[in-house]
Amino acid sequence: MKKTLLIIYLCFGMSVCAWYSVAAAKGWQAPNLGFVDGFAAGRVSGGGYGRSYGGSWGGGK
């Protein structure tokens, strides 16, 4: 049982590495799902908290 799980784990890991290697070689870009845009603007999307809010995390606005 442990040997089977190890083989599955290694095959899955190598397939993920191969996928990312092909993606890097072909220059594929990740899709923009929109939820990362809030982090880039300095705030967490939906919560309003983060670096721009204030408090002890740098003073905020």
C-alpha cells in the first residue's frame, strides 16, 4: 500500500513539474481571475483590511 501511494505521489509530482516546464518553455501566462488585483492595490479584496487600512501595520492612509 505504501509503495503504491509513493508511486502515485511521484507520478503526480513529476507530471506537475513537466506541466510547469512546458508552460515556461512556451511562455504561457496564468489567467487573470481578478481576486489578485486587490492584493496588488494594497488591500484584500472584499475585506477592506490590509496595508491601506491603518493600525500598527505602517500607519495606513
